[in-house]
Amino acid sequence: MASGLSLIFGVSRIVNFAHGSFYMLGLYVACTAAGWLQTIVPQYDALAYWGAVCLSGMLVAVLGYAIERGVLRRLYAQPELMQLLSSFALVLIIRDAALAIFGAEDLLGPRAPGLAGYVSLFDRRFPVYDLFLIAVGPVVLASLWLLLKRSAWGLCVRAASEDRDMCALLGVNQPRLMASVFALGSALAALAGALQMPREPAHRAGHVKTDACGRIHHHGACAHDSPLGINGQSTDEPAFAPSTRNSTRSTAAIARYADCDRYRGGIHGYWLSGS
């Protein structure tokens, strides 16, 4: 969940208070979809469970894409207070929408097939599913690292996190890139919520996780030379000030990339096309 919030902040510079609401929606959608899929394929519990998890991530990603295109895109040039108030307004809207759609009762999700029981470690019992969730973290980290370091999209994201204006001048399609980053961050929040199905019921209080995630993000994103190039070590500069060394390297890389690939087309040219 925190990785999605950091990814969105690194590019848009908006602290998205509604991020916890996407976590809540992911859990609601997963619980609902799991029950629906179990009625369709009752003999395949694993397919119903993991299908519900994937479906919640995809649906919330589409919602996040629509919110960025319809609401947040108009806030990038606004003062920070307006951005915070608008994202907090989204929290209230999403919470009331969840009440209208899913009702006031908590929703219980199914157990994860094949991950029941516990493992004894150091004279203590650890649920197998909790160990699975611990293992998911490094997998998500490695996947995001590969995506940001080895793909054309990741190159544009890293460059935009350093200097959005320079990236726009070099031909990167800023609106398209912003929307895709927000959709990915929303999907990560939804997947984090969906994976909590066996551990907690879906309830509207899930949106309060935004504040805790925000604090994690505030401290974690200030680490020197993060994957998005955010640096908050100097007390003379604002928090999250970009690293000059990384900015020069990223913009130079995107410039070479634009020269070589602007007219190639396909997925590479997609991020370098006009608005």
C-alpha cells in the first residue's frame, strides 16, 4: 500500500489522502467478487479467491484512472492546501459511495485456499497466510524495481519524478503518464486490501489507514536516492527535494531515449506522443 502512495507522490507531488479509500474499496470488491465467483465455480475455491483478488485490483485501477483524469488533473497547478482538501473530499465521497453500494454491514471474505494452518518457528506459531503476506512484500518490491528500471514506462516515470517540466519539453506525454501512475498506485492499494480478506472484514473504517500510510510514506520517501530519486536529507531544502545528480542523469537518459525512439511507435512511442 505504501509503495503505491510513494509512486503517486513521486510523480504528481500530491499526497493522496484518498489512498486508504482505495484499500477499503479493494477489500469490499474482493469480498463481493469472491462470493460471486464461488457461486459460479463452486468446485474451484482457489480460482474464486485469487480471481477476486485480481479483479479488485483491476476494477480499482480503472476507478483510479477515472479519478485522476476527472478530478486530480485539475489540481496539479493548485496550491497544496487545495490539493489536500480535494483529496480528503474524495475520502468522504468514496466512503459514502461504499455505504450506498455495499451497505452498512461488514463483509466477510473466504479463507485463502491452501494457506490454512500455522508453522512453528522459535517456539511460536505463525499463521501460514501471514508468512505468505510477508513474502509478498519483497515480490512487489522486485516487480516495481524491474518495472521502473527496465521498461520505457519506468524510464519516463523516473524522469518525471525528477523534473516534470523537462520531461514535457522532451516529449513525454504527461497526462497519459500521470493517469497510468495513479492507476497503478490505486491497484496496489486495492491489492493490499484484497489480500486482507482472510484477516479482517470489509468495513468503511478501512479508509482511516490513509493517515498511517501517509506517515510511513513521509518518513520512507525521504530516504536518500530512492528508486524515484527523491531526496530529503538537507535541512535547507524542502522535504522531498529532487536530487540534482539523479535529475541530470534521468533527463539525459530520457533525451537519448526520445531521440532514438520518438518515431518508432508501439508501446515506446506511446509515452512520447502528444497529449
